[in-house]
Amino acid sequence: MKNKLIIIITFSFLFFIFFIFYLSLDKEKNYNTKNLVGKKIENFELDLLFTNNKIEVNELSENNFTLINIWASWCAPCRKEHKYLILLKDNKKLKILGINFKDKKNNAKDFLKKLGDPYYYNAEDQSGKKSVKLGVYGIPESILINNELRIIKKFIGPLNNSNYEEILDIIN
Amino acid sequence: MLSNFGNSLIVVNILITLSIIYSVVFCISNEKQTIPKKIWNFSLYQSTISITIFFTLIAGFIISDFSLVTVFQNSHTLKPLFYKISGTWGNHEGSLLLWINIMIIFSYLFLIYNKNSNKNYLFYTLVIQNILIIGFLLFLFINSNPFSLIFPTPKEGMGLNPILQDPALAIHPPLLYVGFVGSSIYFSAGTASLLSGYNGKEFAKSIKPWILVSWIFQTLGILTGSIWAYYELGWGGFWFWDPVENASLMPWFVMTALMHSVIVLEKRNTLYPWVIILCLLTFILSVTGTFLVRSGVLNSVHTFANDPSRGLYILVFLSLMVFSSLIIFFYKYQKYSYNFNANSKETFILVNNWFMAFFLVTILIGTTYPIFIEVIKKINISVGPPFYNILIIPIIIPFLIFMTFGPKAKWIKNKFSSFKSLTLLVIAATFLNILISNFFKSYSILSNIVITSSIFLILNSVLDLVKIFKKKRSFDFPRIISHLGFGFLVLFIGISHNFSIEKDFNIKIGETKLFKSYEINFESLETETRKNYKAVVGHFNIKNLSNLNEENARPEIRIYNNPETLTYEAFIKSKLTHDIYITMSNINRSEYYNIKFQKKPFMLWIWFSVLMISFGGFLRLIKNEK
Amino acid sequence: MKKNIIIFIYVFLNFNLSYAEIDSTEQINIYKNLRCLICQGQSIADSNSEFAQTIKLVVKDQIKEGKTESEIYKFLIEKYGEWIVYKPEFSMNNFFLWFLPYIVLVLGGIIIFNMVKNSRK
């Protein structure tokens, strides 16, 4: 009797383990930040890119929605996504905060001159340290927040058409 | 053409394997007492063809036949010949072919060495081994075929990753595979033992050399993997508790437990069910490790390219293997009597198994827990070095102490006559430890105890060696060498870990950084064009401020074209007392370079200790064969 | 004149000599415990990536501000998730992770004890 119990327990246990392994086979293995949705971003100060002033993240609660876009002139995918930002520029419901990441002011100026400036606020993060407060780990990255400063969606990598449509859906 | 040749041979070998299975089953059901010539011939053909298939693939790499997908993805015309050849097994398909080769060759060798053993036992072993072989042959042929074609034929290959062009890495897979793939033979033999009823001392004698061989090669395989990681990967460490490393270490613990337990089975005819479990468990863990590494369920720095379809096949194969062997085990299980005196060698070997089980479970759980948590709770966690260090290091202490006493105990019943000399040794070990901590710098209490225990084991082993030379009884010599090696390993890892100096800083050309004990000057940067890459060499001068010794270091950044990669070549100066280790990497859009400087004591001794451990096993093996 | 030249050379050399921070093994230990999120299985200490360099700066700053090791981890976990730390936390979720090996150790000890005890009969 004791033997039978051991056999049943062993086999159930092994079956459980193999089942979990099976389920894990098609899990997305790349790092993603789904867990951060809903979290409030902390308040901190950013230097503005083209003036000597500063901006506090709290000020973004004045807007219904803010799209925070981390970009740089040396980043090739940033060029690809720029057109979507230009499209979103005139949307009444959304303001875009651009954070220029580890870049040189002149190069940033040239970039925006060539491709257009979609940013309502233009901030900079020369060392890259400020962006860590937003959980950024590669550029380009875009974070959509609401007027409570809660993260609605994080976009890793350049924005594509479906991301653009998604943003429109959310803010409407 | 190579593709057709290779593929046809694979099909032939599948057919031969099936014929072997058929013939052997026929022998079993007819209770034959002699081995028919057919089986001898088939086995010989099977081995010969398998080796030929392997050489065919090697030929494809040597002549750069890019019509073969595997060669295209993993080689390049400009690769040095040696690495073209070793590139054959540096990829998923080629390594699978190597895996199958070892299973087939071991099957044939087992036939040769056991031709006079119990026939049923031999036949059952061959059946099961060949069923395993068929499983892998089919996997190779259908899913991971090294001879699959690409059309049109590319003019150039995608190149082997330059990090994989290293001598240690070239021999690492063959060594490791003889280890844990070789364990397939005692998986089959263990199951065969259950089915045939051939157990006890004779069975133990039959599998012991196989266990020893696989254990020796597994140890060497792990060693070469660590050496490669240390010299090539540029982080100055040799063990990261990465899933791939763990996958090779887990079977090692079971092999060690099995190696000790089979001695008990041989000498005292007990622990038979446990020996069978261990025989099964070794190869099961090997296949599990392969699953974890090749399926993509784990994130690691040296996994092969990931493919869930491979994972599914291996998982199905693994579950079939596990469930069938366990069903046979439970069906044939009988209660065996045992008689363990608390103070006897048998009990000490049980204790060895006990600790091996702990280490195994720790590493198994640490490696697989993220998978379970992710599926069940959708949370991603990382389990890394801090986890393993916290769990394993304290337990090493009692383990070392048991390792010291265990071999001294006699079989059946032991009495300790020499408490005085043992106490003296404890005092000596403590004293030496105090010397070390005073001479260098003091370290944590835990490290103190660990190092003291390792010195205790070392001193005991040395005394045993002295006894051997006096009395000329050399039976125990292999064991002493291995245990001494293990003591040294713990000692040198402990010292190296506690007395390493590590500095991580940014510096530009012309600058000098001053630390408490070192002054490092970034003299210049030179560019050199070499055979298949361009090297950016940093010229550094390192001055040791305590003895004013100077060292010129030349870390490199290597720029390859095929594929376009950047590698960082550490400058490593290995001396008897310590290694000097520097890596240099560029910081984008800046004139600064990031430097990691390390002084690591006794690295060469760490490698030497592992060599000692495996050498002891080798000595035991040739003693047995005499 | 010679004296001036010597003084000048001395000042010039010192200009290029930068004194590094205090022997900070705590710093490197924290680097070793953090995962480089864009790499395949490397710690911040081992990685040369852009992300690793940024995180190193952030950690250095926080150490200067006087934050403890666990505060730094807490901050990074809040921003990046538990995956960034190599030491899993002690929580109910991770109970089996930390304790199953010890449970096995105790069970093993009990089994051996029983085997020896039963042998005495």
C-alpha cells in the first residue's frame, strides 16, 4: 500500500513537472515590461534641451495624456519612428515629451531640423541616468502616461504603425 | 553530394539499429546463451558508419561546402583549419551527431567488454541502448539534420562566432559528451539489470569502469568549459551558475554519488535499488540538461540557437525515457535487506550520497525555478550566484569533514583509535588558517571555517600519502589523490575569492589611475590587422605599489567581419601565485575606455586541483583494469 | 631654470593622474548582483553594453548618496522588475526555492538515521 502511494505521488509529480516544461516552451523569452503598466512614475527634474530651464515630471499631470519619447540623433531606429511622432504632434489630447539621450545638443538640433520637431517639451538626459528613473533600458523607448502619471503602455523599440493606432485608440 | 552521402548513411544506420533491436529481442525471447554473429557484425557496421557520417560532416566543414546549412551557418573560408574542424561539433546539429556517435561506440564497446557476462543482461542493455540511439537518430534525421541543403549554394559562410575559436572550447564538447552521453550505457545497463535480474556484485563490477570513465571525462569537460570561460569570455570568472554550466554539473553530482555507491554494492552487496536509481538518474539529468539548454526555455550566455520544436521533441523523448524506466523499476522492485552500522564505511558513503543529493537539488531548483514561477505566476525572477553561494558554501564545511573521516572508516564496523592525532590535525589546520588570514588580510567567519576544513582534509590526505609510502600499500592512492584535489580546490577557490582585487573604472589615453595597491597607466592605443580581424590594442603599465613590480598589459578589442562582431580579449598573465587580468572596452561616443582590472590569486592551482581530482579517477580505472 | 622645468613636469604629470575613488568592493559586488537586461546572461559587472554603463553610473551615484545595498536593489526592482537582481527575494513566492534543498537535506538525514537504526535489530 505504501509502495502504491509512493508510485502515485512520484508519477503525478513528474507529470506536473513535464507539463510545466511543455507550457514554458512558447513563452516569450525576451525581457518585457508588462508588469510596469499601472505604476505611477516618480517625480524628478529634467533639464530642458535648448534653454537653461528645468521641467518637473509632475507638470505632466496637466495633460490628459503624455507620450514620453526617449531618442537620440545617433540612434538609427529613432529616425524610422519619427514620422509617427510628427503625426501625433497636433493631436489635441496628447502632448509629447522628448528626452534626448546621451547626445550632443548640436546633433540633436540638426536631427529635429531635418526631420521635424514633434515635442511639446524638449528635455535632455546627457548621462542617461535620469532615464533609469523611467525604467528605460534601450532606445528608442516610448512611455504613454495619463494625467495621474500612471503608465498606460510602454513601447520598446521604434514605434510602428500598429503602435501608432494603439496610441490613438487609447487617447480617444 | 556530401549531403546525399551523409543522409543515406544516416538512413542505413537507422535500419541497422532497428535490425540490432530486432535480433537482440529475438535472442532474449529465445533465451539464447551465445551472441549471434549477426549482432557482432551489425554493431561493427553501426559504429563504422556512424564514424563515417561524422567524418563526412567534418569534411564538409574543411572544404567549406556551403550547400550544407550547418556548414553555411557555422563556418567561413577564412577560418583557421583547426577551428573549421572543431566547428563541426560547435553547433546544435553537429554536436547531436557527436552525441549519437558516442552512444553507438559505447554500445559496441559494452558488447566487447561484456561478451562473457550474463547473456540476458547483455541483450537487454543492447536493446535499451539501441532504442535510445534510434530516438536520437530520428531526431537528427527529421528535425536537426546536419546534411540539410540550402539552395542556391551561398558563396560564403556566416562564420563561426570568434568567441568559440578557442582550443579549450574545441575539446570541451567531446570531453563532456563522453561524460554525460557515456552515462547512457549504464542507464541501459541499469534497466537491463532490472529486467534480467542480474544484480549484485557482478553487476556492480560490470558497470563500474563505465561509471569511472564517464566521471573522469565529465570532470575534464567541466574543467575545460571553465578554462574557456575564464580565458575567453572576459569577465575574470570561471563559474557563473549559468544554466548551461549547471546542466553539466548536475550529472556530475549523480556520477560521484554513483561512483561511491557502486563500491558499496560491489563490496557488501547492498544499496542495489539506490544504485539503479542513480544509474537512471544520470542520463535522465543529461537529457534534461540538453532540454533546458536547447529548447529556449532558459536565458543563458552560451545556449545554442533556440528552437521550440527541438524542445518539444526532447521533452517527449525525456518523458518517455523517465516514465518507462520508472515503470520497470517499480514493477521489478523488491525489498532488499541491509545492515548499516553507524560507524562504517558504508554509512559514510550514504552520507556522501546525502550531500550529493543536497547539492544536486539546490542546483536543479535554482536552475528550473524561474521556469515554474513564470508559467504558474507569470513573474520573471533571476536566480544567480548569490543564491547558490548562500546555500552551498556552508554545507561544504560538514562535507569536507565527512570526506576526511569517511575513507578511514572500515567496512562493516569501524572504531576510531586515533583521537589524539585527529585533534592535533584540527589544531594544525586552524593554525594554518590563522597564518593565512594574518599574512594576507582577514576574511569572514564563514570563509575561515571553510578554509580550515579544507586544510583539515588536505593535511589528512597528505598524512595518508605518507603512510602509503611507508607501508607500500598503494590501493588507496587514487582515492587520496582525488580527495586531496578536492581539498585543494576548495582551499584555492576560498583564497582566490577572498583575496582578489577588482577595479572597474573609466580611463582615457595618457591617464593614470591610482589605487591603494596599484597604479595603472594607459600609455597608448595601437591598431593591428591580423588574419581575420582587426585588433585595437591598449598598452597599459601596471605598477604594484607594495613591491614596485611592473607589468605591461595588452588587452584588445577585436573587430571581425564574418560575422560582424566585436570581442573583448582579456590580457591575462598567469603566474604561480596569481593572475593579472585586464579587459578593455570602448564607451560609445566617448574617448574614455572602461577597464576591468583584477588580481586573482592561485588561479593555476584551481585548474590543477580539478586535474588532480580527475587524475585520481584515472588511476583507479587503470588499477581496476590490471 | 632646471628647477622650474622639474616643477612644470611634475605638475603636468599630476594633471593626468586621477585618483580613483575609495577601494569600493561593495560597488563591484552590487554590479555583480545586477543583470544586464539587454545581454544574454551577463551581469552589469561583466557587460560592456550601453545599459550596463548607465546602470553603473546610477549605482555609483546612489552609493555616494549613502543608499544601502538593499535600497539600491529596491529602486532598480521597482523600475525594472525582479528579473534585474540575481538574488531572489525571500518571499512566499520563493519559499520552495530557498527551502526545498534544506527540506531534502533534513529528509535525507532522517532516511539515513532510520536505515542505521533499523539495522541494529
